Amino acid sequence: MSPSLVGYRRSVEAPEAAVTPDGGTNCSRLLPSCRPRVGGCVMTFATAGRVGVGSVRAPGWVQGLGRAFAASPTGPGGAASGVISALIVFVAAVPFAGWALPAAWLAPMAILAVAEQAWPARRPGAWWRELNPFAWLSSAGYSVAAFYLVFFHKSSAQTLGVTLYGVLIFQILARDYTAPRRLMANLSAPLLAVVLVQAAAATMLVQRGVPWQILTLVASPFIVFRAFRTMQSHLVGAHTLERRARAELSESETRYRMLAERSPDIIMRCDTSGRIEYLSPAAANYGYDPASLIGRDIREVMDPTDWGRQQALLQELTQGRSTEPGAPAVWRCLRADGTPILFEGAFSRLVDDGGQVVGAMAVMRDVTAREAMEDELRRRQAAAEAAAVAKSQFLANMSHEIRTPLTGVIGFAGLLKDVPRLPKEARRYADRIHTSAGALLTVVNDVLDFSKLEANQVELDPQPLELRSFLDETLDLVRGLAEGKGLRLRLDPLAADLPQRIVADGARLRQVLLNLLTNAVKFTEAGEVVVTAGAGTGEGVLRIAVRDTGIGVAPEVADRLFVRFSQVDGSNARQHGGSGLGLAISKGLIEMMAGRIGMESQPGDGSTFWVELPLTPAPAAVKPSVVERDPDIEVESIRLLMVDDVAVNRELVTAILEPFDVRIVEADSGAAAVQAALDQPFDVILMDLQMPGMDGLAATAVIRATSELNRETPIVALSANVLGEHVASCLAAGMNDHVGKPISPGELLTKIARWTQPAA
């Protein structure tokens, strides 16, 4: 038995420890092509190849001798170490015992050293199956030598014997500490020798008359025993931790190996020069043999058209020391057949113990289908946006083309109705023309409003208003229509718990209520239309209801009323008209105000349409109602430039302003307007937008830039372009205000007075 640690080494390391013939350590444990290895691997699971000791090869005769004595060619151990240890004891004992006895001891010890190494390893089972008889005999031989040196000699011979005891016990402890029964069996010989020595020494002490020194004699081996027992505890604990760590590492390695083998994503590692060091089996899904790509340049699998960007990203990985994954990037690669494919992956730097970057690792996921889907989504989104723009442009153009002739129809019909001494029949015809044109204008406005709601282009403008006045003024707008049918239109007293003033978008709320009121009047042939206002469902809710005594609606079809272009009965549409957009628009506006709209009805019993809105009381200082009647308008002594390419529109404005002291200069184009502005000063300019050649926006910009006489003159847009973006573009071009077509005489006069009369 050799008093070295080779036995311990052999008991800990696996027979198949991955030490290569050239001294390297195979750390490809986690790769699909690796062989299982007990003892663990501390390299990253994407690393292949050998690390650790170098590639120094021992001479052939040393390897042969090592195989003969079961020793490692790169270090001491095995039978050679046992023979050398026995030879050392032999040489040290000769000065005390002569040549004969040490030589007789050396010969069997050398044979036992070789036999111990040649004894086959036993598989785990009964503890006695793990015993090596030659190891026990070797321990017994060293125990006999130690006993001989300690008991029969003095001075340095005893020192050698005690040392031999200690080394022998330590060697057995280091080798067999994980197997207590085997440990006790192999320690039996040296322990027996120690007991014999102690017993003999105790006898001598008794014979000398100093028996109390036996305590000192016993204390020495006891202290040594405690020291070795503590060492065994630490070794067992360390071995337990090591075994647990190996088990956890083995489990982790197995898990990662299975992950690498089964993952549909490609796991790749490359060095700092871009050469592939590892490629997971998933690469086979794209026509590649992973093993054949090891050592090849990564550029061979990347799309050359994208290599510049990819090379910059790879070079960035070799700079710095951070091992955090980089930002995910899309890499254009090639299948084995040359077809392009897209991968998304984030590379992580790999660094050695010194902090030097040695490569990069990434998990690459095929995103070709996803990118194609996103491209298609972007294409469709762009197409939808283009369609929305085209739709808006189409609606704007159609609105302009319809409003332009309606301007003349509504304007002159209104003027015709006011002609004194007009025959009754002619006045009735004028009324019909005016009403029909107004209905057409309502349809155009509804289409535009619904389009803006769909495009989320409607913006609310909440302002304080007086609730009672607001409702009275709204009813006044449809009173004439109701009285024309013989209907009674009234507003019930407001609930006592309502505030007098609230905050709301008066224009949009009025639009909703007017729609409900006109529908109520339209579908009621006799009776009344009543408006009520009070508290709604829940706290802080305002409820406004419009109740009529009309034809009513069946509950099962009531929801269709709030769907665009939907009407309950086609015969009603033919009889009463309408586009089917009014209630859909009202629903959209109320929902924008965080409210609700609904109805309650029975056929033949009339209907009640209601809206509920968050109730926000207004502060004490309240602006006038948004529809408060304008004071008497006075338009006197004004020089006005009227710019429009349509003669009918110029004639209509002239007719509207005829009762007033207004001197009008007409221009039929933008260029003519610029020339007129250069020739004489004006108090106000009415400017059409869409005109051949120079349009109204360009003419305004030129006048602002070149006309000293009219650089500050108010310019009011007079156009059938009434969408919000059109009004904004007018103001951005330098205009001061906007009047939409068809022209309302009252609105036109109000805007002229606003910009020409001094503020009160």
C-alpha cells in the first residue's frame, strides 16, 4: 500500500474521466456529440474543445512503464509510487536494523504495491465487496514496520515509526473516508499496532513505578485520533458538497443539453474572428449539417447584402467587458439552398477569467414568417391610411362640389322668400326650394360628421353655459318646424337639484338635441314634443329626454336606430326622408362626452329618447351661451373685396349686403384679388379657397407679403371646405376667420361686423 494520495484520487475520479491522450480535458459535455463524464464541467454549455492542461506528450518508455505500474504518465501514483515509498522506508531502516530484515520486508511490500493496483474495482454492493485485500495487507505491512521501529528502537528510529503511523493513517483516511466500514477495516492493522505499542509502553511504565504516566501515554494517541476524526468530518463534508455539486451540475448539463438538442431555436457560439465554434442541431432544419460548419466563418451563412451591418454588430461584441445580452437584432441569413431567411437574436459576450472577450453566443429564432406578417400588416396599414386620406379627400371634394351650388340655391331661395309683395304661390315654391336644399345640406353635414367621428377627428370644446337658456334656444330652432305641423313644443321645468350652469360642449350637445328634436317632430303627426332635464342614473349625472306622441318603435328593432345608414322602416324613410346617420352621429358624440344615449318606445305610443352625461357644475363666472342671440348687427361704410370664381356666389353676397352701406369690389381669381389689394385699401376681404390658378391660400400669402395697403386687412375665408383641417389651414395661411358655404346671411353679417366694427 502506497502512503500517497493516489488511492484517494482513484476513488474520487471516474474511470472514464475525460483526460485526453495529449493531456487536454474534453469539455464538450453539453454538446450533442459529447460522451458522459462524471466530475462536472465548468465551461459554458455552448463551448466545445479542450481546455486546462496543455498538450505535452510524455516519452513512449515512460508511458509504457506507467501502464505496467498503473501509474499516470504525467504525475506520481499507482504501483510506482508504492514501490518508491517502500524503498524509502527500507533505506531509512537499514542504519538501525541492518540489511537482512529491511530487505525481507521490502520484497513483499513491492509485490503488494503492484497487486493492489492490479486488483479489479468492485461494484457497489455489500461493503466487504469493496475491500481490496492487497491494500489491507499493505497497510498491515507498514503497521508492522512502524511497530518495529517504535518498539525496538529509540531516537530517530522511533520518530520514523511515528511518522510512518501518521502518514499511513492519513492515507487510509483520505482514501476511504466516504466508506466508513471499509475505512475501519483498513485501519484495523495500524490501530492494532498502535494498541500493542501503547500496551507495551504502559507495562514498562508500571514496571518502572510510574503508572500515572500512562495518562500521558494515552493522551497522545487520543489527541491524534481527535485530529484525524476532525479531518475525516471535514473531508466527508467536502465530499458530500462535491458530490451534490456534481449531481446538480450533471443535472444542469443534461437539462441544457436536452434544451440545445430539442429547441427549435439555433444556439450558436463564435470566436472573436467570427468563426463558428458550436451550432445546435436545429441548424439541420435549414439544410445545414451543424458539425460541418464548426470552424467555418459565420459570413458563409449570412446574406452578403446585409453583411456590413452584421459585421459592425459582431465587432461591437468584441469591445468592452459586459456579458449582458445586447439588444435583439434581426439578422439576414441564408438557408443551405441559398434562399434568404430572417433570424432574431441577441448576442452575449463570453469572457475568460481575465475578463478578455473570447467570443459571443446567441440564441437565434426564425422570424421570417413574423417579419413577413408584419410587412403585410404595415402594407395594409399604409393602404388603409391611404384609403382614409383618399376618403377624406373625396368627401371634402364632394362636399365642396355640393355646397357650391347649394350656396346659390339656399341663399337666393332665402332672399326670394323675403321679397315684399311676392305672390303666395311663389312664396310657397320658394319655401319648398329652401326646405329641400336645407335637407340636402343636412345629409352632407351628417356624412362629414360621421366621417370625422370614424377618423377620431372630432375634438370637444367644453365651455360653461346656462342650462335653461341653452335648452330654450335649442327648442326655438325647431319651433317653426313643430308649429308648421300643428304640434306643441315645450320644455318642462328643470329639476330643483340641477345647477343653473354646467360645463359642456354646447355646440356638440346642441347638435345631438337638435337631431332628437327634429326626429320627434318629423315622426309625430299630432300631439306634442316635450323636453325634460333632471338627474340621471347614478350620482353626478345629467339626463335630458325628448318625449313625443309619434308612431313609436318596436323594442326588438330599437338598437338598429343607432347603427349608421340604418332605419327601422323603409317606408318611413321614403315618407319623412333622412340618411340614417343622425342617431349614429349622436351616439358617437355622446360617447365622446363619456355619456350614454338610449330610447324607450312602444309602437303607437310615442317614443322617449334620452341622453345621460357627467354633470359638471360651472364656476360662478360663466360665458354667455354658445348660441346666445347676436345683438343687432350694423354694417355701415365698408369697403369689401369679394373674391370667388363662381359668379353666382359673388351675386349672392352682393344681394345679402345690398341693404347695407357696403361698397363691393369683385374679383374672380386669386391673381385678380392680389391686384385689387395692391390698387386700393379694403376694410375686409372675403376669400374663396378653391379657385383656378392661384387659390385663396396662395393669394392670402401674397397679399400679406406684398400689399402695403392691405397687409393687416382682415381676410375671411368663404368656402365650401368646412372640415377642421381646412379651417386650420386658413388660419395658418394668414386668414382671420372662416364662413362655410352654403352661406348663412346672419353668420356672414356677424363675421363682417366682428372684423370691421370697433369693439364696444
